[in-house]
Amino acid sequence: MRTHKKLLTSLLASASALLVAPSIFAAPVVLELDYDIPTQQNQAAFVPFAGDTVMSSIILNDLGKTELKVTSENLPQQPHSSNELAGTLPVWQSIGIPYLVVGSSSTNRGKVTTNYEVIEVKSGRILAGKQSLTANNDKESMRYAGHVIADKIYELITGTPGDFSGRIAYIEEELSGKNKVSRLKIMDADGENARTLAEVKGSIFSPAWSPDGKRIAYSVQRDQSYQVIYVQNVDGGGATALTPFPGSNLSPSFSPDGSKILFSSSFEGSADIYEISASGGQPKRLTSWPSSEVQPSYAPDGQSFVFVSDRAGFNKPQIYRYEFGSGRTTKLSNSGYATSPQFNSDGSQIAFLNGSSAAIMNSNGAITANLGNTGIDEAPSFSPNGKRVVYASKQGGKGIITIKSLNGGETFGKSGQGIIRSPVWSASPK
């Protein structure tokens, strides 16, 4: 890295992290720097929090996978508050890193409180003032707290909420035929902390998160039986059968308020789209074409949903939109084979399977990104803020969950046992 020596003159002062987000400038001070300072190209510097042994590495790992290019290396100092920074701000300004994150943690009666600040280096302004988070002093709580803090830091710098505190649900399959075992698993958004929610001898299909991140709906098919959709609380409790109807019951999708679920079913003949209360009851049929309609997915505003139909011809599935108010249906996709649609959080984009490639189109059907062949014909799923996608693939006989940035961040993968299918990303549990 390029280094330099400078005589720095600046307006400096002691500062307090007031919620009015003051600058940390005041009286003039002259600093003579007699050591080399590396010039960096990163957008944010992160100083590991004082008193912390768990969260800092999680926060740095989360932020480091985004477009921010965060670093904790080659920093001239290790301040832990804006007060400690006052008097040496020109040192940081000379490096050229726009933002600095500092903080500290303290423990009291089984709770850990973390205070942190995001400082705009050029002005010395504390973005939104001092931030504080209190968590239980156990590994699980501290790991989650690290993700929540990373979310907030990302939001303060970019203006977009982070997606680190959400979780990813996925299916892991081993063996085949009558010996096939399927597991529904969830993991943190950094690929760590995986655990099994359900295990069946048979197949699990199409998991879907509730909007509050507390429930998952999924379909199960055991040997010589039809598919049944279940709803399960993520943090405890057994699964409840939602669709004890004969036929194929697949592809659940929660409404934006979590009160209803769309699904496809053949219990009245050919596959159609139905809507049912998330607590069960009698379903309402929404489509009645002579063709097969499957894979429904609510739009974020709840006013419509997308689904797949083969009404255009055998082996020519296309994506359509159904509007609740009018009952009108319009075709969206323009490719020869389009399945597995899912909206991003603002409804402007739809992830889908374009032939054998994972792809993204806008709400008018124009393809905006082609992510390539995943090897197992799986569509991508958006992260909560729409800046990343997750999808399943296969490399060297191993199942891989790939998390890909759509705006210049890092793409990384997490391997599992057997085949990996249908990863979906939840919002942060509320």
C-alpha cells in the first residue's frame, strides 16, 4: 500500500455521542505525525469492540461480504468511542476511509450491552448518534446480536436495511428411493449455525417463511402418500398439517400479513391455486383453467400473486400474475420455459428459473440478470433487502448453498451433506 507522512492541522475537540449526532470538532490543534499511514481503498473501517469476544468477528464477516469493503487491518489507532477519537480525527481523514465504526461491550447480571457509533470521517459526524443493543450473555443471543448490529451499521451507511439477521431455510436430501431421507434445516445468513427443524423418510418440498420470520410452511411426501403442507414454529413446537386433502398439495406462500397461505393442489382435479387461512380451514380456489397451475407467490403488497401455468403448451410453463381485486390474469414471462417465481421485497423484481438457469426479471417480464445454470434446475430466492440472492447448486457431487451479491459484494457458498434444495431467506424475526 502507498504510504505518506503529513503535517496535519484541523479543528478538533472532545466529543460526546449525543443522539443529535454532533460533529466531533472544536478547537484548533496541530498534530505532527512521525509514522507511516497506509492509504486504504475501503469504504469503512471497523475497530473490534472493547470488551467483546464474540460479536466483532461476526459483524466484520457480515459487512465484509457486502459492497462496503470493510476492513479492520492497518488502522492507525484503536479508538472505541468518538470521545477517544477526538484530537486524532485528521489521522483518519488522511487515510481516505469514509466511515469508521467504534464501540464497546459491558456485562451486567447476565446481560451484555453494546454501545457503538458509525462516524462519517470527513465531517466527524456521528450517524444517528450513539447506538445501543442489549442481549443475553449466551452464544446464540450474542451471535444474533452481532447480525442485528451489522444490519444497523449497513443501514446507517447505505440507507438500506441489512439482511444479516434473517435466516435461510433449506432442504437437505440423502440416499434415494424408499431409503431417501429429507431434512428441513435453517442456518444464519452467514452460512453458520445450521440446525434441523424436521426430518422425514421421504421428501420435503418448497419451504416458505412467514413475514415475521417465526414460522415455516413446507410440503411433505412420505412413501406412497400424497403431499401435505405443514406449518411449523421455528423456535419450538411440532408441525401442524394445513392441507389434509387428497392430491398434491405444494408450494405454500404466506400473505404479507401472515394470515393466509397460497398453495397449489390437485384435490379437485387438475392442479389449481388455492388460498387458505394460515391456521387451516376450507380453502378457496382462485384458478380454474383446464391446464395445471402451480407455484404461487404473493406480491409484497398482497394485491396480486404470480404463478406458473402450462396453458401455453406441454413443457412450456410460463409465469402469470393474478390480481385479487379484478380476478384478471396476465402473462409475465417471455422465455420458452419459466418457473418458480418469487418477488423481491418491493415487488420490482422476480427471481425465477429460466430454462435451466437461475434468473431475475423485472415486474414487466424483462430479464435483468442471468445467474447461470445451477446444476439442479433451482431458482434463486431474494434476501430481505433484495441486494443478494440465495440458490442451491451442486459442485463435485456435493450440494452447495450459494449466496450471491447483486451489487458488487462477495459471493460465497456453504456445502452440505447430500443434495441441497430450495433455500429461502427470511426477514429478521420480529
